[in-house]
Amino acid sequence: MSAPLVDIRNVSHRFGQLAVLKNVSLAIEPGSYTILLGPSGSGKTTLLSILGGFVTPSEGKVFIRGADCTAVPPAKRPTTTVFQDYALFPHMSVGKNVGFGLRMQGVDGATRAAKAREALALVGLAASFDKKPHQLSGGQRQRVALARALVIEPAVLLLDEPLGALDLKLRRQMQDELKAIQKRVGTAFVHVTHDQEEAMALADHCVVMNDGRIEDEGPPERVYARPKTRFSATFMGESTILAGKAGEMRDGRVAVATKFGPISLPATSPVGATVALAIRPEHLILAGAKGDVALGTARVSDVVFQGSFKRVLATSARDPAFQFIAKAPAPATVQAGDTVAVSCNAQDIILLAD
Amino acid sequence: MSVAGTNGRALPWALVTPALAWTLLFFVLPFIAMGLSSLTAHEGGALTLANYSQFFTNPSYWRAMVNSLEVTATVTVISIVLAYPFAWILAEQVPERWQRLALMLAVLPFWTSYVVRSYSWLLVLAQNGVINRALTSAGLIAEPLQLANTRLATVTGFVHFFVMLLTLTIFANLKQLSPSYRKAAADLGAGPVRTFLHVVLPLTLPGIMVGAFLTVVLCIGDYITPQILGGNNELVMPQLVMMQIGRRGDFPLASALSIILMAVVTVAYLACARWLKIERA
Amino acid sequence: MRAAVRLAAWLYAIAVYGFIFLPVVVLILFSLQATSFPIPPFTGPSLRWYQAVLSDARLTSALVNSLLVAVLSSLACVTLGFLSAWGFARFALPGSALLRGLITLPLTVSYLIIGMGLLVLFNWAGVPKSLIAAGVGHVVINLPLCFAIIYSQMGDHQINIERAARDLGAPEWKVLLMITVPVMAPAIFAGFFLSMTFSWDEFVISFLLTRFETTLPVEIWNLLRSGLNPKTNAVGSLVFAVSIVLVVLFELTLLRRKTA
């Protein structure tokens, strides 16, 4: 396998006393769409700034195409950033904005205009060449910022919460467009967000960050289905979390002692370890065919209609402080006050070290 | 946040140094020079506190300070009392689309030259000026009134200027108030008068204080208005300072008087600053 | 009741407008006086006093001096103000708040005291009184204003715009000329026009720091010694007209910024 396009090695960063990144290592493959996902304060934006050259890390190195870029200024590295507020130059036309990077490279006016038009056509804004940024809508400005960054053909495009300023509908629409554009140009995108739906929709490689560390990384399907840590399980989608203690391993299965009795599931864990069992809402069974793991009865406390499904909250009869988060199909007749038998299948349970 | 990709520490200092140097050289250094000068004797240049002790022992100097404070206090109070209702009318009674024009008109004479503005009042208040002419031809008075060269003239000239300044600051403050405060007060049963007293007035107090502070600083340090309109019958501090320079070339005494004047303004500032902080908390 | 309040409000507003405009109207009216005293009765209209002003070499050269001092000192103010605002907004400097406070400090000090200080200093240093000395004083009083206006407009968004330009390969001097200055242009113009009007109108510093060649307010002051004179009215009206032009230009740049 060839060397990764970007190689971040053991990077740490402090702002004054505050450690915002703690020994982070990350590889980015050519042509991939990487998402840095995490809550605010998790260090994801700082990591992006380090990649873009706006911040020099306190420790560690950043290699891009095999060259050490740790202290190289933004202009001199093959990365370009799309800023959260787009940072379009308000006094220049859209065409001049897009052509700016080429102008700085000394490209002549005619070539510049041609390339800028091409880039604008790529993002579907060919007709806006002569407009001023303030004449465009939020989504259009976003696309101009994208065209401006792509036109100088960077090796890596960095996007800092690019959809954060858009309303929900536009956001989902721009998501699809971003993905399509990335496929077309084949540039590696690194995109920061705190929206897990955005992450799942866009990422080839999803990096979950918390408190300055990478909690989990991999294809979004894997991160969702088999999260490595409790944080990752709760941040990337919802889960019902059940505390337990690991018992004997036998035939590739481990028996976990829980408040609902011993549960045997296919996993590995040291004997006697405190563990957490996470169950995704869609894997909890409230009615119909029972799963192979019974979780007692529960009283439905709330049903929230969400369009394509119903989100059901239910309080365990065994422990009133314990709450199940489940998903029922939209036509289901379940309502608050009902008593239901809760179960699930052992293979759907995720075992997390606690 | 540290910013990478800049030319070290040299660039930022190169940017801010000229302005800082200018301020140090032509503001701080003159101030030190003035302080040193105030401690030297006019004749001979020996070190002395005589310039300061003169102020405290010579009753005519004291009188000038008292006059300054009295004029400033009178002007500040009258200006606020006149300007507040005026700003309120502009902000509340004038239709929205005429407001900008109404305000621009209200402060237009603000932009006449300082010297010319005082001179214009002299035309109005002179022995045979507009007011005296109007009153005599209306048969209200037999002899022209002594209006110019009085404290009344000084105060009128000042009030004219500061009414405009205060109208600006109070108007801005009234417009900043969210209309929902008033709606909420009305919704909770307060009538227009109580809404004004308990909601609008307290919320515009900071604007009044800022305006009042500006008025005090500008009024107490002004030489032109009292000189042109008040004449030499009753001196205020800036006139006294200018007199030391003009007639006698006594820089040390002028410096000492300036420093005393500035100390008074600083005290006023500290008083206002504390007041404003209490308001905000 | 409501109608009574409205009526009272209107009467009050008219009275205050009357008070505010009374001296200006009297000034302009009697600048058109045909006879030699600017007092009732009105004998004009006549332009003889405007002719007298325009043919008075002392007044016209003072007017040119005033404009020169205003333009040059304001240019110095916006240059120094812009550079320092940029420095403070973009870089974390030790003691930044204190240094910024120092630059804005002259705003709280009377012009008289600033003029006095410069007079004492220049007197000691043997610097002769001149228009340049007055201009130096005007920069002292207007620099804090320009700095404050420009600094307040340099927000995070501007920082990102500059970063984007750097990221796209612009060297520092191109960022400054092609991005920062054009984007900050409204604030720079606002600072420039305000400095112009304040310098144009300033009396006491010019009075203390100039001698033979002087500015228009000082020259008008000298005219006042001859008592009430329609010529003073005429020159006062002209000065007022110039100030209004400056204010209108200032308003227009503000408006343009709002629509842009």
C-alpha cells in the first residue's frame, strides 16, 4: 500500500494551559472524504487548523505527500480551506473571488477567467460570475467558497463546518452536492462537523473526536454498528446503555451479569471487567416476535412521532431509573402508559469496555 | 490564539509602534513637560510649589474654579432637561420615515464652527441685537437688556451646543431599546406614565450619563464660549489659563492651573464611571 | 388627552428647533446685510460681504491653510490609526489592552490641556510655532478617534477573509492592499471625514501653536476683535457650508456601506 496523502503523527496542542489536542495520529488517503466529528471543544477545529497551517502544533508532525509541512504557512502547502463564514471577499465579484488564488499564482487574466468559469460551472453557479457576494443566498455563497478553494487544485480541501450556517433543508441538499462534487474532482476532502447525520451521509472515513482525542475512526457503517467506545456509541446515534460485569468466556461468547440477569453475547472481554452494553433503538423489540434476550417489561413514558418512525421512551419495571430508547414503525399503535415486553437479539448488542 | 505564518514578532510591533510613539511623544511627553513646568518658578526656574499654592491662596483663582463648576453644572442640568423630551419626541412621536431627517436637522448647527456659533449668539444677544430689538418694538421693555457679556449668555451658548449633543446620545439610546420592553410593561398592566418611569427612563440612564460626562469634559475645558459670550466680567478656568499664557507668558502657572483643571475632570470621570457600573449591574 | 400630549409635543419640538436654528438663521441672514452692521433692521440682500471675504488675502490663505492642515493631519491619523488597529486586531501583543487604552486616552482630555502641553514642550525644545505644530496637535486629538472607529470594525469575519487570502497564496503586502484596505474602506473613510471636520473646526490648539500663518478659526477669532461685522457673518456662513459638505459626504459613505 502506498503512503497516505496526509500523515498526522502524534500531534498535541495547547492554548496556554489548556490542552486541546492530546497525542493525535491520523492518516488520510488520496481521494477520500474524511469527516472529523465531535462536540464543540473536542479539538476537531484545531486539528483542521493545524492541517491548514493556521496553527502550528505544540508537538508532533504533519506530513503531506510525504513532506514535513508542520511549520509551513497556509499559502505554501497543498491545502485550501473553506471557512465556516465562507470569508468571500465582499468587494470583489464572484468571478474575481474564484480567480483570486490563480491571480496570486501569476496566472494571466484570460486563463484565470476561463478556469473560474469552469469551477463555477462545477458548483452550478456559472451564471453568477459577475455578481457580488452579497447578492447571493447562503447556499450559493457556500458554493462560491467551494469553487474558490477547488480552482487552485489543492491536494486536500479542508472544510470547517461548511454547512453550519444553512437551514436544515438546504443543509441536506448541499450534503448531496458536496459528495457529488467530491466524487467528480477526486480531491481528498477533510470536513469538520458536529452533526452525526451529516457525518454518516458524507464520510468514507469517519473520525469521532472527544476531549482532544480520537475516540474511534473507520467507515461510518462500522463506527455506527460497532462503536469502539461508549462516547462513540452515544455521540454517533442514540443507544440504550446497560451496565454489567463480564464473566467467563466460552465458545467465543461472554456472559455479562446485568440487572436483567446474565446475558450471553458473541464478544471478547477480560473476566471481571466492568462493561457497558449498548443497544441501538432499532434493535430493541417491543412487540411481535421476541428476541433471544429478554429485558423485562417496561412502561411507555413518551412516544414522539418523527415522520417515518416513532421514537419510544420506556421506563423499566425492574428499575424505574432505567430508560429504554426504542424505535417503533410509524403505523405502530404504541402509546404512553402502555406496558410492553422488551427484548433484543444477542448479536445486536454492542459490548463496550467502561 | 497563536497565528502561524507571520513574520515573527517584528511585523505586529512595526504596525503599532508609530501610533504608540506619536501618543508618547506628543501626548504623554507634553504632559510630563507640563507637570515639570508647573513645579518651576516663572522667574529663575527654581523648583517650587508656589504655582499650586497660588491657586489655593488667591481668591480670584478660586473664584474662577467655582465659576467653572457652577457654569458646568448649570449647563449639564439644563441641557439634559431640555434634550430628553426633545429626543423622546423625535424617537416616539415623529413618524419612522421622517426620523432620520428630523435628527439630521436637529443637529445641523452642530457642524457650524465653534467660534462662529458663539459669535452668532452674540448677534442674537447684543445690546441692539435680534432679541432686544424684538422686545423693544413689541413694547415689552423700554431699555435694552444687558444680555451679552453675562453668565446667562455663556450658559445659553453652551446649552445650545450640548442640547444637540445630548439629543444625539439620548435618541440613540431610546432607539436601541427593544419595543418589546414597552409592550411587556403594557401587557403587565403599566400605563404609559409608569412604563416611562419604571422601564424607559432607567434603561436610558446610561445614555444620559455618557452624554452628561461628555458635556462636563467639553464644557469645563472650553475657552471660546465664555470668552466670547461671557466676556471678562466673570472668569472661568480656561480663561484664566489663557490669560497666564497670553498676557504674562507665565507657562508654569498656566501648567499648574491646567493640571488642577484636569484633576477635577478626572474626579468627575471617576464619579461617572462608578455610577455607570452600578447601573449596569 | 392623547391629542393634548401630541400638541404639547409638537409645540415643544418646534420651540427647541427654533432655539437650535435661531443663531444660524441670524448668522446667515445678516451675512447678506447691505449696510455695515449685522443687526436689525435687515437691509439686504447683498453679496458685498462675501466679496469682501473672498478678496481678503488673510482669510483666503487661512482657509487654504485650514484645508491643508485638515487633509494632511487626517491622512496621518487614518494611516497611523489603521496600521495600529490592524496590528492590535490581528496579533496577540503583550499588554494589548493597556496600549490600546493609551492610544485612546487623549479622547478624555480637553483640547486646551493638550494644546498647553504641546506649547510647553515645543517651547522647551525650541520648536517654533507653525502650522505643522498645529497639525501635530490635530493628529493627537483625532488619532484616538480613527483608531477606535477602525479597530471596532475589525471583527472575526475580517480575520477569516484575510486568512482565506493568505491560504490562497497572497503574500502579506497583497493581503493588506487587495483585501484589508478595500474591505475596511468605509471605516477608513468615516475616520478620515470625522478627523477632517474636527480639524477644520479646531480653535484652541491652532491658536496656541501657530503665529503668523494660521488657520481659519483663529483668523475668524482675530476678526471678532473688531466687533460685530457682516464680514464675520459671511465667512462664518462659508465655513458652515464647507462643514455641511463634509457631513453629507460622511453620511453618503455610511449609507453606501449599509446598502453594500
